[in-house]
Amino acid sequence: MNRFTKITASIGPKCENREMLVKMIQAGVNLCRLNFSHDTGDVQGQKIDLIRSVASELNTPVGILIDLQGPKHRIGNFATEDKYPLTPGQQFVFDSDSTPGDGSRVQLPDSDVLRSLNIGDRILLNDGKIEMRIDAVFPDRAIATVIRGTEIWSRRGFNLPDTEIETSVLTDKDRSDLEYAITKNPDWVAISFVQKPEDIAEVRDFITARTSHPIKIIAKIERPNAVARIADIATAADAVMIARGDLAIEVPFEQVPAISRQIIRECRKLNRPVIVATQMLGSMVDSDFPTRAEISDVANTSYLRADSAMTSEETTIGMHPVDVIETMDKILSYADYDAINNPYDWSRVENIPENDWSRSVASMAYLNRAAAIVVFARDADIATHISCRKPDIPIIAVCNENVVACHLCLARGVFPICDNELYAARDAFNSARRFGLNSGKLVIVDGDKISLRTIE
């Protein structure tokens, strides 16, 4: 139990076979992310079955996270596949005309985007390399001025950091993907480009209308209006992902570290786990060793007491997916050790009431120098709330349902085991011994009952 911070691994072409998944889970993967931007639902469903089979074979809880594509916007096509020149200061028109673009105009295929634009809004294309400002808006077109950028071509993705788009958070593709994914009972569903808490309610209603299985929702924070509403969005969701890729396009990149800290603090106060994502070990797509900056970035996830660090293309298309997980495990394990032994908590939260029960459990464990907190978990809530107090003491969650153990694969410092006999007998001592604890005090949480006992 030397690593508290969890590892979420994206699963793709380089690691979706049984042999590779066995090695990655043994190396430390706690949660597997399947990106529904790629592959059809039935292909992703086969991956879910394989991950569950491997986890069962290894007798290790592994959570399944479905990541929906969301409303990713692209401009239309130009007359040729050439790149068309741009000059700062020139005017450029975005319109509803499906005629191929000619270098001074191009179609915006999504009518809801054109309808939502306002004068002064920015449109950032090609991962922010092109910036334009909207100068005039009409029912069928918007006129913009080029601020920066030298060329544009067909089907470039774009971001609208100043615009709240009046559209559903679920595209037709998302609805189809989610409809299928629900039949596979995933543990988590991540919602892309969340703008407001009502987006979470829409997805939750969609899920609950189709299944009674307890699927939890992750809000991906990648838009400025989501940052501004983080408390309401986190309250509506079950967890949060700091999606630093699109976020660094839509807000000034120098603000992303501070925003990340803000989100982690807010989620800690609201008892919501947090995943830090994007380019954690990006250089390891090609290299078998991380950069020094990446090592610090991964370690900082631990120091900020986030719940999980996430891999993306490092494991999906990278050459060394197992090395990536082993590297992340080493960095997080040492950073967790350092953070626990030198407990200056950078993400300290001041507004948690002193009579908060989860704070009381964490304080009781700290003051009595407990070896562990043992929670008999009928669902994920109690162990998650204690985890959000960041007690720096192992939280052993004894479950009688595998879905609860899989939900807890995201919570920092929680070590879930699914064992009907230990759960039914409320056997805290043998639960602790399962993790090598043969002496010391245990804080035991069973519903609203809290006790302190010494391992016998």
C-alpha cells in the first residue's frame, strides 16, 4: 500500500490485447478509460469484456471509464485540399452555406454554433494556432477578423472560449454510444465539454431511464464557463476530470496550473474525486523515459492530493505502454511517500466544518496513529468522503459488490477488496491482514458507527 494516488490508463491499439492488459494492471492500473471518439460501440464493448476478464483473473478490482466524444466542432471543407493563406487583420466569413470554402469564407456546419455567436467572441482553430474575433453576426453568417494564424484548411477543429453554445451536451453519436455502453454496465461515464450542471442532469436522466445499474458520472472540465461554475458542476457530478488539453486552448495556458489547484480544492470540499489528465508522460509515446518536467508534473498530482493521474496516447498509441504505467507508479509512489512524511498539504481546504463526520474519522485516525481506516462499504460514498479529507492513512474498503469496489478504484488512498465473507462478518482484522497489516490500531467505520480497535 505504498501508492495512494490512482492511475487511470487510456486503452487503445497498443494495449488492448490480453497479454498487455495483464502486464499493465499488474504494473498498477486502477481504472481503464475507453475513448468513444474512436472505434464503434461493439468494438469498445469487446474491450470492456476483456478488461473485466483480466481483472477477474488477477483478482484485482479495475474500474471501467467510458469517455464520450461530446460536441466536437469542425469547420466545413474548402474547394481543394490545399492550405489557404491567412493574414492578420483580414476579414473571414463563417456561414451556413454548404458550398466549399474559397479562402475568404467557409461553412460552419453546426447551426447551433452560428446561432450562439456574439460580437467580440473569439474562435480558435487548429488547437489554438489560429485566432479570430467575431465582428458582426447575422442569421446565416458571422464576420470575423484574423488576429493570428497564417493558413487554414478543411475540417479544422475549433474552440469557442467566450461562447456558451445552446446545444445538448449529448450529440447523436454520444446518445448511440451511451445507449450501447449502458448494456455493458460501465462504472463511470465521462461527459465532454460540460458547460453547466444541467448538462450532468441531462446525462443522468438518460442513464437512469435505461438502467438501474449505478453508473457514476465524471464531468470533464475543459471550458471557461465550466471553470466558473465548478462548484455547481462538481455537486451535480460524481467526479471531475481536469482535461488540460482543451482547457489550455480555451483559457490562457499560464492559468491552467492555478485553475487545476482551484478545481482540486473545490472538489475536496465537495467530496468529489479528481482526475488530472493530458500529456502527463507525453514524451513516452516515442521514448522509454520521461522528461524531467513530466516527472515533476506527475509528482505534483500527488502533492496536490488529486485522486488519479491519467495517461492518454502514451498508452493508446505509444511504443511502451507497460513502461509508462511502471514509470507513473514509481513517480506517484515516491511522491505519495514524500507527501505523507512531509505533510505540507498544498490543497488544504479551510471551509470544511469541524463537525463534519468524515473529518472526524480522519482526525481520529491521525490522533491515534492508526495503521489504517477500515470501511465496510455498502456503496462508495462513505469511503470516498473520508478519502476527500486526505488522511494520508490507508483506507481499506471492504465491499460485498464488485461495482462498489470498481467505483472506489478512483478514490485516493482507498484500497478496495470485494469479499462477501469479510463483509458479512465485519472482519476488520483479517481485512487489514490482507494488505500486510499485522499490528497497530484500526479506525473501523460501519455505517454511522465508528470504533477504534487494535489488531489482535
